[in-house]
Amino acid sequence: MSDTRRRVKVYTLNEDRQWDDRGTGHVSSTFVERLRGISLLVRAESDGSLLLESKISPNTAYQKQQDTLIVWSEADNYDLALSFQEKAGCDEIWERICQVQGRDPALDITQDPIDESEEERFEEIPETSHLVELPPCEQSRLEEIADLVTSVLSSPIRREKLALALMTEGYIKKLLGLFRVCEEVDNREGLHHLYEIVRGVLFLNKAALFEVMFSDDCIMDVVGCLEYDPALVQPKRHREFLTKTAKFKEVIPITDSELRQKIHQTYRVQYIQDIILPTPSVFEENFLSTLTSFIFFNKVEIVSMLQEDEKFLTEVFAQLTDDATEDSKRRELVNFVKEFCAFSQTLQPQNRDAFFKTLANLGILPALEIVMGMDDLQVRAAATDIFSYLVEFSPSMVREFVMQEPQQTDDDVLLINVVIKQMICDSDPELGGAVQLMGLLRTLIDPENMLASTNKTEKTEFLSFFYKYCMHVLTAPLLANTAHDKNSKGDGSVFVQGALRFMRRIIGLKDEYYNRYIIKGNLFEPVINALLDNGTRYNLLNSAIIELFEFIKVEDIKSLIAHIVDNFYKALESIEYVQTFKGLKGRYEQEKDRQSQRLNSFPTCRYRRDARSLDEDEELWFNDDDDDDDGEAVEKRMGDDFSDSYGKYMEAKKGKLYSLTTALVGLVDYPDDEDEEEDEEEEDQSPRKRPRLSS
């Protein structure tokens, strides 16, 4: 169906009272035999599938809002909405609904749901008495009007009748005109009554009334009425804030007057809901649901209008990355993009997907790479928030970008390295920004959220990239702290324990990818040297190392067991106060016997990898022809810990940098932390030390 009048989006209200987008299609009203009645049908424009099939029940209350919305409830806590592309289509379907229910299409609601007692009470009321009689709009009658408005809130039928009366007589604008008169003569009692009246009208929860109250010529008077809360000694100055303090800044001129008006209106209505109106009581909590929907659909419309204006967004990113842009202007631009991303959270998944793809195509990530490295703290903070939205939406999109960077730029300005440096150099004593960046970094390097990727090699490619280009930046603070203290008594063992916990966490993943990396780098040698240097002292270091090897034995991690026994067993066989290492040797011998029996039983069969072997992509990574080059590159970077770029700030931040790095990898604690470190003093009394392994 090509008729754009019937083009709609289908929304449902979720448990968090937020609207979920169920898809876009075309609506029709037709008799459905199975439902035995005229029904609303929406078929998806993409594949013709049925998005909605809803019988027009004679007892259902339908509401028409903002000229292009029809909202109703089909069951308890299950709300539906149709958002039309064109007003004409909304009017057409609304007339059909009213025709089926026998209602007047001039009204914006067909009926209100009421309980049985109220239905009995009003069942004898004739149809002609659908309005309430409003007192004349005069200063002397304000108390009477206020009493009337507050008295109807407990009755759905009376709320509806009052709303109809307010609309048909143009009463809202008369009240707001009376407000200006009361304020001129300083009639405080009248102003207090107007506060109660306007607050009560908002609680009528009617979209048609909101359209009037939030129009350009009325909204500031509505805000003015809400300043005169009788509970306050002095009125608030909300209008002064909205007109003088909260200045609207067009970072790039907005030529669309409708868009500009929608932005102003949304900000002011949001201010009324969040700042002016008090927190609703249990009785009032559902009275403003339509106000929430009003704001929601406004935001959806704003994001859509901005997203479609590619000229506007192109200019935003061009100025954001232009070296000639003034700092104050750049700050405004990055804050605009931040708010733009915040508004996008009102969109549903498929719409957010299109939104962030638009930003990606316009160059949001290269722009962030520039602004995140700037000196301006406000710019960096806003850029971090934008980066957070992108990572939370699609880590794979960010990974794909950063893996392409080495072909275009130096290591020092890679986006992830910029993030790591900002994390390390956070000037906040509470490390607020560092903790936020740490969480984002963990999301990016977490293998678990790479598994579902359509790109099956993402895990291998990204981790290879990270180890080659970024790991030396991440570990530089740890190496800077340990390099000067490795020979000192006491402190060195503490740093060794931190590194050991890091290694224990990696081995705890039981991931052969990491195991092969540990074997390739011969990373057990310093661990075993630390155990031998520790002698027979029973302390935290001893317990942590023994627990590490015990875990490998119990979990039967075959690749690590074979590596340890083949390379280090001679140095470890003299340790007899635990059976850990003899157990490792036993596991090793059992596996050798098992492999031997298998080969003898099937001499002509080709060797098959067992289920715990590496995935093909991991095997390829380790057997790649460039292995040696990559290893040298990593080793070279490890040796450049005190390069000029890092030497300037490492000394001043030792303690904080180390704690931050260890926090990043989620290190675990071991028992007896408090008591075991005292055993360090027993060093002079310990028996002979075992020989260190030769490097």
C-alpha cells in the first residue's frame, strides 16, 4: 500500500512506562471473521507481516492526541498507540473508530474506563448532560473554579466532562488572561487559586488540553501560574530562569522554524514535569502519563528531523574537528552532540541503529579521537559521555573503527590509546572519569560480547590488535611502579602479588587463546622464580602461587600442565610440603599414557584435536608467519616503559596508576591478607633458598 495517509508506527507501553516501537506499516479497518467485528490491522511495510490485529471494542476508550496519535488500552497495563505520518490518515481512522462505537469524532476521547460503582452511579445520566457548568472566568470566582477542578480528579467521568467544557468554551486562554491581571494587581490569593487550577488541569491528563497549554502563546503563562504555590513563602522564578538563564544556543543555525519551536516546547514541558511539578503521590502517579507520552513523541520527532538534515549534521562535525574552531564554540558543539545522543535513547532499537549509523558515516569516531585528547575538561567529559553511548550501543562498531586506524595514524593517537591515557591521567581525586573509561574499555576487550558477532574472526583480530598496539600503553603504569622497587624489601613482593593476581584471573578464564600466549611468552618463569626466592616462608605470596598451580592441576588444563612439567619440574620437584607439583607430574604422565595408547590403537588414523583444542582462528593466529615479528613488536614496546611520552607523568602518579590498572582487570583477593605479610620479617631466619631459574 503506497498511501502515506495510512502509514503508521505501532507502539506498545512497556513495564517501565516507556513506549516500544513495534514497527512501521500501513493501517486499515476491516471486518475480521475470527474476531467477529471491525478491527484495526497494521501490516509491515517491509514484508507484509501482521504487526497489529485489534478489534474495535465498543467498551474500549480510544484517545486522539497531537493530531497524529491514537492511543488505547486493550487489557490491564497493556497500552497501544498508532503514530500516523499524516493528520488526514489519523482523522480517517479516528472517524472509523467513532463510527463503530457510535461516538462523536469531534471529541478527542471515545470514553473513559470506569469501575462498576461509578458506572452504576452515572448510568441514568442523559447523553445531553456531557458537560459541566463552569463558573464565569472572573477574579471573584477563582476559588469556586479551583474547588471544581480539584473535586473532579477522583472521578474519570467528571474529569472527562470538565475537560470537554474547558475545550469547548476556550476557557484555558481566559484563565491565563486572568492570571496576567492578577499578577499586575498583585492579587496573591487569586494567584494561589490559579496555581491549584492549572495544576488540576494538568492532572486531567488530556492531550487536547496540553496542545493549548503548551502552545507558544500560552506556555509561559502556565509556568507563571505554577510559580505561585500556596505552600511557598515567596513565588519561584521559573519564567526568569527559562527566559534569561536557560539561553537557547544554536551551535549551527536551525533554518526549520517548526524544529526550533519543537525544541523550545519540549525543553519547557520537560522542565514543568521535572522541576516545577511536585513528585506525584500514589493517588496522582497515573495522572501525568499523557504528559510523559507528549514529551516522548516530541523527542522522537526532534531526533528524526535532525537526523534527516544531513547538511546541518555535516556542518556540526566539520566545525567540531576544525583546528580553527574556537574553544568555546567547540565546547558548545560537543555538548550538542552529547544531548543529541541522549535524546536518541527515546528511540527504539531499529531507529537507534539507523541513528548511530548516520553518526558513524558522518565521522563521529574520528571526531571523538580529536576532542577526547584536548585539554578542556568539559570537552573531554562530554566526549567521554558520547563515547559511552557508542560503546554501549555497538562495541563491534567501535572495534571495527579502531582496527582500521593503524593503517592511517601513529600508535600514540589511536582512539583506544587516547582512552587509556585519559583513564591513567584522570585528575579527579575520586577517579570518576577513570572509572567510567575503565568500564568502557572492559566492554571493548571482553571476549564474551564478541562471540555473537557476524564477523567470526572479530575475537582473534581485535585481541591481536589490542596486544600489538595497546597493551604496552595499558601496562606502562604497572611496569613504571615495579621497575624501581623490584629489588627493595617488602614493596617488591606486593607488586609481584598484584601481577600474580592478574595472571591468576587470566588463567581462571580457561581460554586456550590466553594459555598459548602465556606459554609463548614463558610467563611462568618469573612466577616460579618468585616462589623459589621466597624459600620456605609461609606467607601470602607462597599461598597465592601454590593456589595458582593447584587450580591448573584441579582444572586439568593440559597445555599449561605440559608446559610447566616439561620446562620447570626439575626446579619444583624438591617442594614436598604440598603435593601440588607431584600432582601436576601425575596428570602429565597420565595424559602421555593416554595419547600413547590412542596412537597404538589407531596407527593409521590421522591425529585429531580434542574438544579443548584451539579454535581454527586461534590456531592460525599462533601459527601466523608474522608471529616472531609481532612478538618482537610487543617486547620492544614493553622495553620502552620509560619513553619520553610517559616519563613526564608516571613518577607523579605511581600509587594511583597502579591501583587503577589492577582495578581494571578485576583482580581477586586471597585469604589471610592481613596476617601473612608479617611473615616477611622471617626472611633472615628461613632455610636455604632454592636456586633461581636461569633466564
